[in-house]
Amino acid sequence: MKYFWLMFTSSRFIYIIALALPLVFCCHLTMAQEAGCTDPLANNFDESAEVNDGSCVYPFTTYQPERIGELPNAVRETSGLLLIDTCLWTHNDSGFGPELHCLDTTDGHLKRTVWIDGATSRDWEDIAMDEEYIYIGDFGNNNGNRRDLAIFRIKLAHLDRDSIESEGIFFEYPDQVDFDTRPQNNDYDMEAMIAIGDSLYLFSKNWVDLRTRVYALPKAPGTYTADLIDSFAVNGLITGADYNEEKGVIMLVGYTPILTPFIWLLWDFPNTHFFAGNKRRIELSLLAHQVEAVVWNPYGKYWFISNEAFSQIVNVPPRLHRVYTDQWFFEPTTSVDFSHKVNTTIQAFPNPCHDTCYLDFDLLGEQTGRLTIFDVHGKPVKEGTIRLGSELFRLDMSAFPSGIYIVFVDTEDQIFSARIVKE
């Protein structure tokens, strides 16, 4: 009898679990967030997406950087940039001594030079820093055959000295098995590095497949095998990188095999999976400029980029430029707390529109709402109070120039939003 009761009890338990599982599964599906492109400035913006899946596609974009000035001959092969106060630190790549040069940020003239003791300078290609140290990458590898890849670490506090002692971080790649000499015909060149958290991240310069791979290394002196993290088809040669911690944005710089420079902006990525978020390429209108380095300027809210001298077919001196990127990020400037309200998408049509766009709020009864329209820079261009109801709301766009706008309507318990393209 006891055995029968156990069988019955177990059977009943299994039966209850069998009934409950579909309900649990159903609830899980209901609670799951929809993934898609969450950037309103992307071609494939998905208004219903709650999680960015890295699928955003952006329009072809060109940009003319603002020239600051020519660089002195002492840094004609500038290959890395670092900004500390009013000093823009740079270095040459191959064929020069282990030196860092301080340039004036206003016009690029040379202010002073520091010697790095204990460091080789076979091919310095990029420089990065954290709160305590500066890291100099001696990992240029045009021939693809180096076995002495190194990063030299110096103390940030010692920059006021004429000579600074260094420590070495030595490494190899986990995926390289071919060390034959192949000048500019291999995928194991390296010219870009950033520092985030307790690691250094290196972006490869692939001469063959025009991709970039990202590797991670510890910051501590020692000998390591780098961790291969990911790769991405950049369609070019990556030559420099920097990280804007304030905005969570990485800029990669480089050029194509025919010396057309470009930048890649990476942002809204999870943790350090840099290629899993938004990725936008900007073509730079700089004829025959071999752009080699980039650094974020938190004081001026722009990026410095530099190019080395180029003297084939045309003569291009080493130069310093600035790049503004705010126009490619949508950040509405508002101090209102919307966290307690329901966010609802407005149906807007026609979209794109010309002089008039209609908004369908699909409401029962009438409500009062606060209308704010933002331009692509996240700046409000129109504000006012409107009445909402079951009828379509007519939005007059005739006074607006062509472009992309984000419409927000704030009611007592909801926030309505829509992306509108004005032709």
C-alpha cells in the first residue's frame, strides 16, 4: 500500500510539473526582450527592439576633418597619440630611437622629448594609458615574421623626467603558425591598442583579408600568449585606436590599400565584446593621408588624429587634425525622469514626409501631452503642449530642414516616441 501511495504521489507530481512547464515556458517567452537595431540614426532602426543585437546598418558617410597644423620633422612618422593635460604625446614607428615627443595641442609644435630606457624600438605603433602607467606597443610586424613582440610600460608620474625606466610585456599570438617573411602580405601586423580595466586590447592590421582581430593581454610585465577575442571585417588596414570612457566609444582609424583613410566608431557593446554593438564607418576626405593615430580629447569633446609623411605620387606632410563625432550619436538632452512611465511607439506616416506628418496615438479619450522634437544631434528644435485623442495628430514639418528627427510626447503616464525622416 505504501509503495502504491509513493507511485501515485510521484505520478501526480510529474503530472503537475507537466502541466506547469508550458506555463513557465509561455511566461519566459512573454518576458523575453526583443532584439534588433536600437539606434534611431540607423537605416534599419527597429522601434520595437529593446536589446541591441549589433545589427544596425548606417548610410554611407563622408567627413572632412578640421586641420590643426603640420607636425615637425622630428615626428614625421607619427604612429601613436596620447593626450595628457596640454601635451599631445606621440612617437615614430620604425627607424627611430625609443623616444616620446610632447607636441603642443594648439598647433603641433614640438615642446620636449623623453628617452625610454630599457626599451627596444624596432617598430613602435601605438600608445595607451591608464591611471598609473603608459603602454608603448613595439609590435609593428609588416613582414609577419616577428617573434619578439613587446609592449613597454612606464610610470605616468615619471613623464617630467628626461629619461624613464621601462618594463616589458612580451607576447605571442595563439593562432599564428606561419612565420615566413611576407612583406605587407600577411595578417599578423599590429598597429592599434587601447587599455580598458585590467587588460590591454590590440587590433590587428590584416594586409590580406582586410579584417581586424582583437586580442587581450594582461597589463603586468611578463611573457604571455595573447587571448584571441573576436574579429571583424573592417575592409581596410587598422592603424590606431582609442577609447572614450565617458561615452563608451572606441574609434579605430586606418586606410584602404589605395590610401583612402577612414574611421570606425564602435559603441553600445556588451562588456568588452567590441564588435557586438553598433559599428559605423566614416570615410575621411583626406587625399593620400596615411592616418596612423587617434586620441580622444575630453577637454574639447573631439578626437585628434595624425598622419605620417607620404611622398609617393603626391607629397603629404605629417599633419594633425580634429574630428567631431557628436552628429553620429543620438542623445536627447532632457532632465525629465521618464523611468516610471510606459514607453510607447507612435505610428507616423507618411514617413519619410515632406511638409506634413500624421501621428497616430491610438488613444481612448483626450489627453494633454508635452511635445519635444530633437534633431540628430539630440538637441531640441521644437517644444510645446498638444492635445491628443483618437484622431490623427497633424504635425507641421514645413519649417524643418531635411534630416532625421526624433519626436517625444510626454503625457501623465506614457512617453510616446517616433523617428521621422523629413525629405
